[in-house]
Amino acid sequence: MKKVFLIILLFMGSIALSQDLLINNNPYDNADETTKSRKAFQREKWFYEQRMYPENFIPSDAYEKAYIQKEDLKRSKGIAMQGVFDSWNSLGPRTGFYFAYSNITSRMTTVKYDPLNPSIIYAGAAFGGIWKSSNGGNNWTAMTDNEQSMSSGSIAIDPNNTNIVYYGTGEATYSAASYYGRGVLKSTDGGANWKSYPGNFEGLSYCSRLAIRPGNSSQLLAAMGTGGLYRSTNSGEAWIRIASGRCDDVIFSPTGDTAYAVGSGTGYLISYNGGATFSSNGALSMGTRNHIAVCKSVPSVIYFARYSGSSITVFKSTNAGSTFSQIVSGQNFSGSQAWYDFYMHVNPFDPNYAYVGSVDIWRTTNGGASNFTNITNGYGGGNVHVDQHNVDFHPTDPQQMLCVNDGGIWKSTDRGSTWTNQNTNQTLTQFYRIASDPSNASHILGGTQDNGTQRTTGTLNWSAAFGGDGGEVCFHSVNNSYILGETQNNGVLRSTNGGASFSSATSGLSGSASWVGPLLSHPDSAGIFYTARQTVFKSTNWGASWFSISTGTSGTIREMGIGKSSPNIMYATSSSSIYRSTNRGYTFVNVTNGLPGKVITSVNVHPDSSSVAILTCSGFGTPKFYKTTNQGSSWFSISGNLPDSPINDGLIYYPGAATSTYFAATDVGVFVSNDYGQNWLEVANGLPNTVAIHLDHHAATNKLRVGTHGRGTFEIQLSSFSPVDAASIDAGVSGVQTFASTSVSPIGTVRNYGTAPASINVTRTISPGGYSNTVSIASLAGGSSTDVTFGAWTFAQGTTYIVRDSVYLNGDINNSNDISTAVLVPYLGQTVVKLCEGFNSGTFPPTGWTRKVISGTSTHYWSRNSVSSYGKGTGSAAFGFWNSPFGSIQSLESPVFSTTINGDSLQFDFAYAARTSGATDSLIVESSTNGGTSFFETARYWGNNFNGNLNTAGANVNEFIPSISQWSTRRLPTIAGVNKIRFRAVSENGNNFFVDSIKIATNFIQTPMQLTAAPEGFISSLNGNLNMPDSIRVYLRRITSPYGIVDSSLGVLDSVTKSALVNFSGIESGVYYVSVKHRNSLETWSKAGGESVTAGQPFAFDFTAGLSQAYGSNQTIGISGIACLFSGDVNYDGIIDAADLQQIDNDAIAFVTGYVQSDVDGNNFIDATDASITDNNAANFVGIVRP
């Protein structure tokens, strides 16, 4: 996998995090002390380290894969947006207000005038996408809310057709919180619609500059940061890399014949053929970040600026870039964080006006003959926000220009001497945390990136409650007038008047802190707040002062949680570790066992059960949503089908009563699960495709709020009851079935997966024939299932019918489980059920069933579990491979039942997921004909994390509990005379096994067959028996060309009798060929002329009776003197040859053992005997002989 190393960032190491995020070769540790002291550096370090920890990189395709997974989830499961979920609505800020800067939005990174209509302006936000104004910046409209990337790098507009707009995604601030893009987007209708052209850019691409060639607008150049320099010759639809290494900037001369590119990786490059080829030029040496500007009116004048060693140096050329000279000396342009905010531009009409952007904008009016002047002075009383990212110049007015920065967008009409705020209705705030006033839903506060803690009391226009970078906000549960907030690094402030004013509240606090520190209110004790740095601090006077209370934690505490029903239970996290206290935070113990080693981003205790808590993690590559039901003693993943993306927050939905609903805020959206985390859906309707950073549930109004890191705050109204989900879980009987009459009343099963009663409509259709019938179910209890009996249906015997049940429930959040189908072939006849067990009774073992210890510990590991197969019942039987000691053998035995006859079958549902340790568990199904005195093997299943016929789900590092979709069904033929079965589990301490819906029944229209055959390699020289029972598939084929398959059935060859009982369903009386396939024997056909078969009547065929029993006598005499199937066709290609020998040889060299195709003699080892048998047959050119 590609890796993107963050050496491009250079700004590495914050005191607040250095003690708990230990990353080898951490690029953040290489910065100078000046850089480390910058607030922007500390902010980015906190944000990005948690996403890459414990590595020093993010996989290059991580975000791309997460978005693909999200889209796949939409296609397969839909989105949760109907009924119970209204659409998301924006709460602003639109805009915020930040003291002297007046209106602010958030970080903007790129801006462009329409070159033909400068009233049209496009601006790109850090992770808020493209915004368009059609009236000179007075009003704005979001244009890219649903695109794959909303991270803005660069904008370019075709000067010949300004409806063509290019959007280079991936913010090029080279900073930790700069989200990587997805290539170049293109619009041909002024931004209304976009098409993605990801090209062959690096998976984590960011775009520093897009340049369109003057005179030929189909040709473009793109500076793609560490991805290099790219060129397109077909209007951005395809791109090729023409220079490797980091490229910061690229620009054409006004004629388009010459192009210039700069970057620490590419060096200084010049092209004299319009960008087709570039050559290196030694006139400039590069810094860490580099920018170049050509004056459009005087193209011989070029400015170059570089950032290196915490300062910016500016150079000028007057000969079109052939040579450069430094134009100012000793001026660093406040450039200590130019890795983050930096540009170089020149007025296109006047080469004497040049601009350097850093913290502020610096201007020369005399071509650099004297020092540049700070014209914004953001920290010295100016009205333009600090941290500059770009400017653009009016296409016809030399006085007018725009600038974008961490506060939004400003306009100047006098070349930058004065500025007008253009932040009007954009919603772009990058929140860290949000909190709603429990007693006033309109009152919300949220900590933001670089724009303080913003506050609203009901309007879309928010204002700063206090400055700095914001963080956590906490209303006290007892008295909501007391509010805590914080600036960066846990600089706590408090309000005693409901947020009207705040004052510092750090008295007693000490030690290094996280960039965003935790703030908690005691749920029911007046005056008590908690926060944390290296230890947990407590206040008993509403936050006025603090004292340290905790022991037992290690490192800087990032997140905390407290039990509402039992405040004695508290959790604190440090990096990837979590600690639990049972005495109100005074002592903690480490309870990290079972977690994935990723930075923990949230922990929440269930409101009505202090034993239950959830936590979320950042990063990639492992499950990131976990739950405990025993106060952290163990954790298990409930990540389900969530995309592999950082999870920033988790929320237990609790509208006054327990539900099965959880929410997750991730880097790729908000998701909901209504089944305790087994399955997730995106809550997407109305929410832009941006980063969801924090969740807040306002209980009084049942509103869910999300703070995004780029598009402000949104809310969605939840219904007054729990989310509802109805499902059709069983379309009734399937396959060949017998009925007493051709007129029947079909039965299906539906389930209410919600927690509240629901009225459901169920429609059954059957085709062919046009049958349709709808039944209404009134008030089906939450969590329960019911059978549905439909109106009478008349069938034609032997016809194959498609049965389809569909449910409708208003507000159903999950439409993916609304339909179930079955294929039914009905006959007149009789079905006799001899054994039926669904484990729905609370008693275990059920009546008549027993569990026995065969070997190992006396502790029983067979037990009842509340999950059921396909969600149809209320329980199942489970064997705890997870906890059972290695070598334990235990069985679950049925009661004695009526003796089976030929044609009976055993059917059961089961679920198993292997443990990632590689342990191999086994489950053997055994039968008895003497009431359990002795048993013989019917089928053997095994599973591990490589493969196995027991596996129904992927390997799991956590204890396995199956979801509805993780079950499978097996149907095994039984021999006549069976009156008891058992499931025998052999443990290697793998993962759990579940079995349900066990049934043995007789269908009298089946046609049973007794096959006798002996695989050559399996015959034992000692007793003439087979070395082991083994499965064999038997086919009935027509006797006329092309000899099509009528039916097939899988049976088990008995090792002594060499016979297997198979059953054919729905066949007609006639003459058929019998052919057999065994796992490593040659496919063998019955003798010429075929065999007469009467439907419903048992018949037999014996290949061992003589060589002539096979078509063309294509058998061999085995060591026991009986006719045997040729062994050695390991690869099933119909001929025994060198390819089969090669496979056996490979497996022998690799010491492969167990039930594999290359085990020709059935002794579970691959050795010379297997090769010898195969070699002999290969030497005789043995192959299939058939009509």
C-alpha cells in the first residue's frame, strides 16, 4: 500500500499531545521551537495525529476507499431519510461574528473572479466546497455540497467560456487539518453540476494551483503538491504527470508560450512550449514552500517567494525569469507559519504592486525597492482576519481585489489599502464541539477553528462568546445558567449568566492539556464540573476553582464520560487507552483490553445503565465503534458495515427510554444503527458531504445536532418515538414441498425491529399466476415477529413459483430488509416432521435435549443465546468456542424421535465467524440409529480465518454475535433408521458457533437413491473399508444429447458400506444416466443405456459391482478387489495429469493437512501415497469417458 509521509508539514510536536501520542518517526517532531509555539501548528497536530496514529502516515487511498464504501452502502442499504428522519436543516453560523473582524465564516483557500463577468465570483472553503456569488460578493450559494470532495485547493475559469469552471480539490495549506482531495472537478454550466476527473493523481492529492493556457484553453497545468506537476490536453478530462516531487505553484505567461513551476521537489522549472515539456533552471533555489507570480501587463516581471527557516524571502526577475535578485532584506513577513498561510501575487495591471500573504497581507507599491508594508494588520487593530491563503484581481479594474483567509473573504477597491467584509450568508464554520442548552433548544454554543466559541440564541447569525480556537462546551445539568467553555489547550472559561459573558476559570488547573480538553457536568449535583489534563480535575463551585482528584491514568486525558444513572462510574481516555473509575473519578484502572490501538475520540455511558458504554476511535484499518456491557471489563466492536473512516463521535439515542439506536459522526458523514450497531445507514438527506465532528441530542425537543468541520451546524428532527424498521424475514416454505390439497393459505413471517409498536402492511405475490394478497398487521410489538397468513392460493403440481413478500411501514429507516423471496415447487403429498427445535423457550437445554462433556473441562459451553437465525425467532443454541479451552469436546444431543426413512433430511441454520488468531474449530453433525448408544458422522464442518465450510462471516478479532445476514442453511440427507442426532463441537478456542431451526422431516415426493461407490485412493488395504466417510455428488442426466442435468444431490459415502443416500426432488419417471463427482476422483458415468427411475420410489446403483457398471468400463480394480472410481483428478478438469501432480506436490511441500482436494487417500495428509496413485493414473492417460 502506498504511504503518504507527512514530512511536507514540517510543523511537528505540541506539548499537549507529546506525552500520549507516541509515533515512531513522527514528522511533527522535527519543527523548530518557534513553529511549535504557533497556535496553528498545535491545532493541526491535534487534528491530524489522531487520524494517522499509530503510524506516521495515512494510507494514500484511505479516504477514497471510505467514500466508495459509503456509496456502496447507499446502493445496497439506502439512506435513512424517511419518516422518522426529517431532512437536515442548517443552523448556521450564517455568518459568525468575531470582534474587530466583524462577520466571519471560516477558512477559505481560493477565490476567482469570472474573467468576462466580474460580478460572478467563485470562492473555495477549506472543507466547505465551492460557493458562488452573482452580485459581486453580496450573496453566496453553495455549489458542491454533494461532491466527493469539498476540500478546496484551487479554482480556474476558462476565459473563453466562463461557464467552464475547474475545481482542484484538496486544500493546499500543507497542514494537518487540510483534507485531501479527489482530483479535479469540472463544471460546464457555471458550477451547477460537476463531473469528477480523479486522473492518476496520488490517492491523497491536494491542489495548490490550476493554470489554463492562454490561447488554448483545452490545455491546463496543475501543481498537485507532493503529487508533482500534471498536464491535461483535453480540458481536464485526463492528466499525466510531467514532473515528480513536490510542486507548489505553476503559472503561464500572458501569451501561453511560457510556463513556470516551482516546488521543493521539482525545483525551478521553465517551459517554452506551452507546458509540453519543462527544463530545470538554476536561477532560483527552493525553500520548504514556494510561490511565483507573473505580471500579466509586463510579463518580463516575475516575483518569487520562498518560505524557509521560519521566514519568507522575496526575489524579483525583470528578464522573464532568466535571473532573479532578492528585493528586500531582513524582512520575514511574519512568516513563521508560512507552511500554513503563504502566497505571492502581483497586480496584473501594475508590476510595482506585489503582495505576499502570510499571517497578514504585505504589499509593495514600488516593485520591492523598499520594504513591503503590512496592509491588514490583523493582530494590530485591522478588520481583516489573520492567516491569509489567497488573493485574486478584478479582470478589468486595477484597483479591485479579493482576499481569502481563516475568517472568510474580503474585498478591496483601492489595491488593498482598505477592505470590505464580504462574509454574508456563507455557512462554513469548522467546529470542534457543539452543545445545546438543555432548557432552551435555540441556545447553542460551539468551539470553532480559529474563530472562538460561537453562540446563537436562535438566529442563523452567531457571534463569538470568546476568542481563540474554541473547544468543548458544557452546560451544567442542574443549573443551565452555568456554562463552561474553553480555548485551545483546555483554557477553561465559565459563564454564570447563561452565556451572556465569560471569564477565565483556570484557577487550580495545571499540567499539559489536550488541544481540545474534556468538560463534564455532574448529572445531578449542583456546582460540580469535571475537566482533565494529566489528571482529572473537579470543581465544586461551578467551575470557579479546580483541584486534582485522580490517580491511575497515564498521559494527557483527551475524553471523558460519566454515568447519569450512576455518577460513580466515570471513564477517561488517553491516546488509545481508556480508564474506568467506580468512585467518582478518584481512582482509575486501565480497561483497554480488546480495543484496536487507535486514538479514542469519544466515550459515552448509557443514560439508564452504567454497565453499558460506547466509545469511538479515529484512524483507518480497524473497527472503530466499540461497546461494553460490563463497565469496560471487555469491549466488542459494533462497527458493523460502517465505512472505514475516522469516527469522531458516538451517541446513544435515549429519548427518555432505552432504544437500540446509536449514531456515529464520521469523516464521511453521519450514520445510524437501529440494531445495536449490527447494521448502519447514512443519515444523509440535506447534509453536505463534509466532516461530521460532533453530535448533540437535545432531549426536550428530540432534535439531533451535528457540528461539522467545514459547513457549520445542522439539525434533524427525530420523531417522538424510536426509529422504526419493519422487515420481511421469511417468505415461508421453499423448495420442493408437499401439501394435502392444491389450495393452500400461504404463510410468511415479518418482524418489527423497532422498539415501539408498529402497524405494518404485508403483500404476498406469487408468479406465475398473478397471485397477490395484502394483509395488515395492527400494532406489532417492538422487537417481535409474527406469522402472516395470506388468502387462499391454488397451485399446479410441479410448477416452479417465485414467492415474494414485501412490507410497508411509514417511516421505515431501513428499506433494505423489506423484501424476502423464495422459490417453491409444490406437490400433492405429505410432510412428516420428526424433529423441530427453534430454541425459543427460555429453558436450556430444551425439553428432551441434553448437553454432554466428551473431553476436557467440565464447564458447559453449550448455551442459549437471544439471537435467532435470520431474526425469525427469539433464540438459538450457541457453542462458546471463544471461551472454551483448547481441546474441549462437547455435544448437544437431540431427544429420540421417530425413525427416519429413506428420503428424510436434516435441515438447520447456523452461523460462525473465525477468530483472527488462526484457530480451527470443528463442528461434526452425527446420527444414531440406536437412541444414542453410538453415533456415526453425517457431516463435518470446520472454520478458521483462512477458509472453512463452517464460516458464514469474515474473521473477527472480537467475540462473534451474528447479524441477520450472517446465517446459512444446510440440508443433509439422513439414512434410514436414524432416531437421534447430535452436534459435536471440537474447540481450538476460536470464535462462537450458533445453530437454530433444526428440523428433520419426510417429503414423500422425493426420490431417494442409494449410491455405492469407492474412490480408489480411499480403500484401506487393512480392511477393505474407506479411510473416511466423504461427501459425493450424484447427478441424474438425460440419456439423449446434450445429456443435461435433471437434478443433483450431495451425499456422504459410508466408510464401511461405501454407500451414500441421496435424494432427488421433483424428478419425473424415466431413464437417466447416473454420474458422480467426488472431491478428487474422476467424474464417472453409469453404464450405457441408463437406469430406469420411478419418481418417488427408491432406487440404487452400485459402481463397485464391476468395471462394466461404469460407462466404457472406466473404473479400476482397487486393492480390495472391487471396482473403484479413478482417483487423482485434483483440479476437476476431467483428466488426471501433471497438473494434478503439481498441486499435490505443492501441498506436500507446504505440509498442508486436513480436508483438502490433494489428499487423494483420505488420511488428512498429503504425501507420496497421494502422488503415487495420481502418477499411475496419469501415466495411463486416464480421463472422463461419457456418451
